[in-house]
Amino acid sequence: MVNLLKALRILALASILLSPVAQAGVMNIPTYIPSGAFGLGIEPELILSDGAGIGINGRFQYGLSDLSNIHFLVGNGQGPKLFRTSATITFDFFPDIEGQPGIGLALKAGYVNLATGGRFDTVALPYIQKTINGKGGTFTPYLAIPLGIGFTAQGTYAALSSAVIGSAFKISDQFRYYLEVGIGMWNTETYFSTGLMIYP
């Protein structure tokens, strides 16, 4: 575990120093925590289109209820996408229990500082997930289709869409590790991200 945390610290530092572009992924949004609980995380990512590069996001999660959580994100990058921040609220319509997958919706509002100016994004993020208990441990694959609109300071707007597939891996009750791939469709990038959430 110490080596994993050390590697994540090195990757985070490299991300801040070298990243030409970055975007925020889904990561822990489908993961629910109880009311009053909270989590802290880090999400390094590799952009594979529109000028490949590395970026990093910090995440905070808080349990509003057993079926609704709120998430805050702050990220940094260099080049086309610079500082960004967002808030997301989740609603779990069908909990992930035995015999049925979890189905929910996240609503996100955020600001990203682009090289061409600022943009305010509003995104609806429907997702489906299913926890699987295997011999190697517990993991939760998920699929999300973020859809939204980005508004610029110049008065223009653009449709935003991507397809995201990933999985959470439960290391312990306090730690979850994530792997994720996003496929850019409308005005979004294709990326690979990984991340670690800590739930004290």
C-alpha cells in the first residue's frame, strides 16, 4: 500500500508539471456512501485525443443520504484546458443489490478555463453499475453516458457527450481504486484515468 501511495504522489506531481490538457472523468460518482460519511480522492488521467497529455483532479465526496451523494472536483492542466471545478449530485433510483444492477443519474455543473476563454458546463450523467464478488475480491464495473451543454463567455454553446466505462476495485472499507476509459463523442476528449478514493 505504501508503494501504491508513493507511486500516486509521483504521478500527481508529474501531472501538474507536464499536463498539456485534461478533463474530469466519472470515477467515483456511481459509488455511494452513507449519510454523513465523506471521501477524498485523486484522479490522474491521460488524454488520448485533441493533443495527448496528462492531467490531475482532486475529489471530495459527501453522503447526503443512502441514495444521494454530492461530489466536488478541482483539477488542473496546461494548454487547451486549464483550471476546472465542478459540483455533482447523484440520485440512486435503483440500488445495486443482489439480483439487480444499480441505476442512477448524476447532475453536474462546472466551470473550465480553456485557452480560448471560460466555459460553463451543465451535464446529465445516467449510469448503470453492478458489484461482483469474485475470488480475487470485490469490483464494480460501471457504464455512463454523460450528455450536456457547454456555454462560453462569448455567448456560444456546444453539445457535450461521451461514453465512459470503468470499474471500482474495493481494496478495503477505507480504500477504493478506479480504472476508467472515456470515449469522446461531441466536444469531449478520449481519455484513460485511474484514481484512489479514501473513506476515513
